[in-house]
Amino acid sequence: MSISTLPKGFLWGFATASYQIEGAPEEDGRADSIWDTFCRIPGKIAGGESGVRACDSYHRTAEDIALLKEYGAKVYRFSLSWSRIIPLGGRDDPVNEKGLQYYVKLADDLLAAGIQPMVTLFHWDLPDNLHKRYLGMLNKDEFVKDFENYARVCFKAFGDRVKFWITFNEPWCSSILGYSTGLFAPGRTSDRTKSDEGDSSTEPWIVGHSLLIAHGAAVKAYREDFKAKDGGEIGITLNGDWAEPWDPNDPADVEAANRKIEFAISWFGDAVYFGKYPESMRKQLGNRLPEFTDEEIALVKGSNDFYGMNHYCANYIKHKESEPEPEDFAGNLEILYHNKDGVAIGPETQSFWLRPNPLGFRKLIKWLSDRYGGPTFYVTESGTSLKGENDLPLEELLEDDFRCEYFRGYIGALADAHTIDGVDVRGYTAWSLMEYVLPSPIFYLTLSPLSCPCQRPMFRKIRGQLLARGEADDDDTTVALAIDFDPALMCTCSNFEWAEGYETRFGVTFVDYEGDQKRYPKKSAREIGKIFEKHIAKS
């Protein structure tokens, strides 16, 4: 039996984000981002953690590049800190040359090591000054102008060193988690127990629109003034999970599964490829979803040289009979881990939301390829946590066979998508090179007789675990969900409150925060290269 292959020259490597690994938040002229400010608010981030030191990559780039080379990586995806490059953020504010040159040197050093830099301009960390000045992405006109200026500064400084540019990482997360649920910076939400500011029924859609227009403006600037001489490509990275119907024989569940992908991915994908939003979103959201002007359509439609795909897992989707709540952002449906017959979508991980399903990965990239006319794909994030990894002694933690199996399954599925399904895929950057700093939130879930029934299985499971450990009473109706929780799974009629949290590990390199940030390669760090060696075509 022949093995499915990936194309010759396929680029594989690892991905990171600036705030999560760099540290040095006040060195060499860097100013606060919204994440610095958010992490200082008591109760927002587990244990009061922040990116103050992180993996200390700002001082250890040579060490990290040596790891990449040791692992055999061909490409390294990293993000720039806007507030390190333009501390106050705006188009009339000064550029911080020390911050800018840090990244230019990083790109030079990567190239010297034979590794291609893939650069993300924005990985959620808006300069805090722009949020204070005009509420950031809620002010489309100002934000678009400032982002285009920032992008131009970067394009000019890097020149032909960078062949792969990504404007925004996961605009869904910035929009929904930052302006609907309030779980990410800047933490705006209609829930007044979490924030004094925000409107979850309108603001995420305004923010999403602003991000798309800013993306289009940056792409136009690159194509008109830099692409010809520098020879790079530019796109946007979108996140989303595969969706299987809870009951495949129920047309309403089948339709809901499709709608889930449209609300999560096609919200941005349809805009970029078709110049409009999905009809399913327009039907539910009405005039809360902004309209594109003719000028905006011209800017956004066709603004991708490649499709950046972040993907981790799959879910079962069950339709709802009730009318959608004003704050609903998923498409008025239930997101579940078991289907009608009780079959799990995938094995459990440390992340409550992450159930690996390699076939779902293959199905999703084919779905996207068909919908958008066969674009070139770069998988810009994919990876997994391991159940109980935090509690393992170092020697066992480094033997991360489950993560190896995840990569084996997902890379194999990607090869099948290319060889069997005809998907044009050129690269894969695993998440993540290193353990990163930000812990996941822990929530308190209060269940009452009036709570939504779609949350009851989750409550029973968590409560059962707590009972087994002697951490709950038989009559408890409130439990602490000590989990890495995906807010996309949050039902709008459940009551979640911030409490505290702990780290969930995705890295192929263990970083000893208590031992001077020493790096320890895990088994997966070296295994992933062997997997790609098996699948990448030699001719």
C-alpha cells in the first residue's frame, strides 16, 4: 500500500507568539500591550501570571534557533510585538529602532541557520495606548490607518528577508474572546460580573469587520509597494474546528454543523475570498453584522496569497429549536464531544475542548479548499496538550508519545488531503516550539434546575472527578472546572465566572521556569521530523 505524500519542498517547523515566549516587557523601549494591562487585573489570569519573563526568548534567540536547527525545522513562525516596534502604536508615534532591529536580527539569524522566517504582524497584542486612545478595533477608521502604518514599517525593515507574511492570527479569537466573552484582552463583555464595559451582541462583529479591513489595507500596501522587489507572499490565519452532525440522519444537525464552520471560519474566509459574509450569519445577526462598502469589498476580496490554517480538533454539533440569544456567536447550536450513539469525537487531552480527530482535519481542509477554489494552504498551528502532563516527573514528561501520535495522525491526514483529495498544501508549523507562559483560565460553573441541559453532561463529568478526589459533596451544585476551556463551547445561558487557572502544555520543548528557563527537548521535537521525512516527496 502506497504512502500518501506531501509535495517536494514542503516547509515544516514550529510556531510561537511574542507575548507568550519573549519576556522583557519593559526592555529597550517596549510599551504595554492590552495583554500586559489585562494580566494585571486581579482574577483575569490564573495565579496572576503574565508575560513578564515567559520563556525569556528575548535574551535567548541564539539558543532557540539552535533548537530549531537541531530539530530539523525548515520554517519558524513567530509574531512581532507591535508595542515593541511602535510603543504608542499610532501612525504619528515614533518607531522604536531597538525593538524593530531585534526582530530583523532574528530573521537574519534564522536565515543564516537555513530556516525560513514566517512573520505574523498581530497575534492579539494590540498596543495598550491605542485601546486607551480610541478603543482599538472598535474604531475602524483609526485602527486601519494605524495598522497599515505599522505593517509598512515592518515590510520596509525586513525587506526580502521575509517571504511569508501573516497579517492577523485568529481574528475570531480577538473578536469573540476579547469583545464578547471577555476572556481575552481587553476583556469587554455584556456580563457586568466580568467587565463594566462592552456589548457582546454588537462589538465582536464590529471588531471582526475592522480586522478584515485592516488586513485588506496591509495586503494592498504590500502588493503595491513591496511584493515586486521583496518577492514575498501575504495572507491571514483563520482558526476553526471540524464539525460532525450529532445525528447524521437529522438534516437539521447536518445544517447546523455546516453553520458552525461558517460562523467560526467563513465569517472571515468568505469576506476574503468572496467579499461578503455568509448568509447564515446575515440571517441570524441582521444589521448587527456590518455591511461592506464598495471600497471595502475592493480592498478585502482576493486579499490572500495563501490560506493560513490553524486547526486542532473536532466536535459534534446538535441544532437548537429555540431562537438564538443576542450574545450567541456560534450559530445557535450545541457543541458536544459525543454523538447520538455515545461515540466520542476523539480522546481526551488536558485541554477540555481539544479532542484530536485526524480525519476531521482532512475533511476540514478539503471543505475549505472546495469552498474557496483551491487556494494554497499553510497550516500555521496544530498541536495538542496531554492529559496529566503537568503532573509528570521530568523524565516521563519528555516521553510525550501521545503528542507524537497526534502529529503522526495529523500529518498523515494532511498527506492524504494532498495526495487523495488534491488539496494544495505547502507547509505546517506545529504549535508550539516551547511551553508558553499564559495559563488557561479556570471557571466556576453553577448548575441549577434552570441551567441549559447541554452543559449537564460536562457538569456531571467534572463533578464526578471532584467527588472521586474528595473535593466535592454529594449536594454540590457548583464545581471548579480545572481545565483549559475553549470559550467557543460556552453556552450563552450558562453562568461562568473567572476564578484561577494553571498552565496547559503544548510545547515540544519543556521549559523549566524554576530552573533558569533551561530547555529540554521532548520526544515529539525529534519525532516530527521523522514523520515529515516519511511523507515529503523526494522528487
